[in-house]
Amino acid sequence: MAQFTTLRSHAVLLPANDIDTDQIIPARFLKVTDKAGLGASLFADWRYAADGSPKPDFVLNEPRAQDAAILVAGDNFGCGSSREHAPWALTGFGFRAVVSTSFADIFRSNSLKNGLLPVVVDAATHAEILDLVRREPAAAFAIDLASQKLTLPSGREVAFPVDPFSKGCLLNGVDELGYILRFEPAISAFERRSGRVTS
């Protein structure tokens, strides 16, 4: 999993509420088990016309979206069915963080396990961010995971929650399996002491 420490980027807006995982990555793309290339299918039904051509008026097809690492979404982002492909597609496109007023629990969990940071802000801050990006699309935001702070272009810092275990994994760039494997010497020693292994 890619390490997450600090991030500085402009943001793109997709402020609709209740964006579900089938909109993030339609079910027909779930047959793959490899993350590679899923970014091209992110919001596929919204990004592309029936003939497969990009819709020029969709925000992710705008040139400034191509190097944005922060998505600002509406309330209850990632609701619907559980699918790790949703954060895979978001990170495949280039996003490292999503800012919203709330996230569906399973989506938030899947995101944290796959290197995507869900940043929860209050409604007033969310409205401020939306207004700012609409006026200044190139405005840069900073996210520092260690301090759990989102810094607005004005310099105002906003704290956001993240559970300690997920935070530690992100800061170290390890998933749950990687975290467990770090204790392999201690686990092996315990196994030897308990008589479960002989060498």
C-alpha cells in the first residue's frame, strides 16, 4: 500500500450527495482482480457517452482534474454495496484523499485499507471549500496525516478523525497483512516456545 504522510494538491468537486459505489465503479468492472487500469473506469457511466467518448462537461474529464489528488464529494459518499474496487478506482485515477461531511462505513474502511484517506469535515467547512474551489480552481490544500489536519489555502487548519490503527498503517505504507508480517519474528518465536513448530 502506498504510504500517506502529507499531501498538497488542488481539488476537484463532485458535491452530489449519496454517491454510491456502483456510481464510483459500475458493477460490470468488478470481474477484475487486478487494480491496474481501474482509474479509467472511475465514474464510467458519468464520464463517458454511449460510444465511449469522454463527456467534456464532466469534471473528471477537465484538464485540471488529471493531476488532482483531492476529491471533494457530497454527503454520505460511498454508500451502497461493499466493493474494494471503489477505492481502487479512485486511487487508480490519482486521488489520495476524499473530503466529505460523511462516508459510508464500509467504504471508509475499504479506503483506509487501500491507501485512500477519507477526510470528514463539518458542513460549514465543506461549504467553504466548495465555494473556494468554484472561485479559485487552482487553490491548493494540504493534508497532514500525522497531525490529522486539513489546511485550507487561507491557512486555517481543520482537524479530522482517523482511527489509530489505520493511521499507523497509512503512515508506514503497510496494509493489514503487512502489519502482521512485521511481527513474524515474534510470532515464530512464540510458536517455537509453544511447541507448535520444531524449527
